Amino acid sequence: MYLHVGNGKSVKKKDVIGIFDLDTSTVSKLTKDFVNRKEKEGLLEYDYSDLPRSFVLVDGERSKIVLSRISPQGLKLRADATYEASEIEDEE
């Protein structure tokens, strides 16, 4: 399954390490430094069309950060949602 993080971008749910509120989590110097380091390494994704509200830490060959304009609560609801095949077919 995939988690849609906004702006046409989706990530594999199994690769999501965490969903973080950008306003509260970047108060910490450690978190700011971590996000800045990922940006310098080219491992930060965002389309810059709107202000980000959250970030998703995604595992992979190298962990990356995906900034999202969707609130962390909204992303969590999406991540926790489970859909039956019949529900998906009904929407089409």
C-alpha cells in the first residue's frame, strides 16, 4: 500500500519511519540539523509550491525526507486507513 503525501507524491507505507509536525519538531537543534543535512545530501523532496506542514521520514537504500503540505494528523489518518477491494471498486 502507498501513502499519498500530497502534490502527486506517494511513498510506500512499509517504508515510512515516521510522520512529524514541522513546526514542533524543528524546534530542536538536532532535528533542524538532521533536516538540513538531508537537504545538503539531496535527500529532501518537496515541490515548493506551498508551505510545508509536516515531513515524512522514509526508509530505503538511504533514508530521505519528504516535506508535505498536509498536516501530520491528516497523513496519519491516511496511513491508518484500510480499504477493502470492494470500497475501491465502488469509488470508480
